[in-house]
Amino acid sequence: MPKIRIRQIKSASGHTGDQRRTVEALGIRTMNHAVEHEDTPQIRGMIFKVRHLVRVEEVER
């Protein structure tokens, strides 16, 4: 299964609580912190919810 890298590019403070919790659930801790996840529909849904706060790129194997 392909992997994707998710990097936070904008602060979640000042946004709704569910968006802050979504960023936290993705495993992102601070600004410019990047995490890798498998590309699943559940992860894509989380990314869609906070798409204005993160940058997504595919990881080359």
C-alpha cells in the first residue's frame, strides 16, 4: 500500500476543536512536523477535514 507524508504548515490554534483533535489524531505534534501514514480512505478523510492546515505528498519507495 502506498504511503503519504503529512506536514503541518499552519497552526491549528484558533480553529475548531474537532480540527485540532484531527491534527493530533494524525500524530502531528508541532508546526513543520511530518508523519507518514498508509494511504487509506480513513486517513484521506482526516486530511480532507484539515486540508487547509497540512501539506500532503506521496512517499517514494
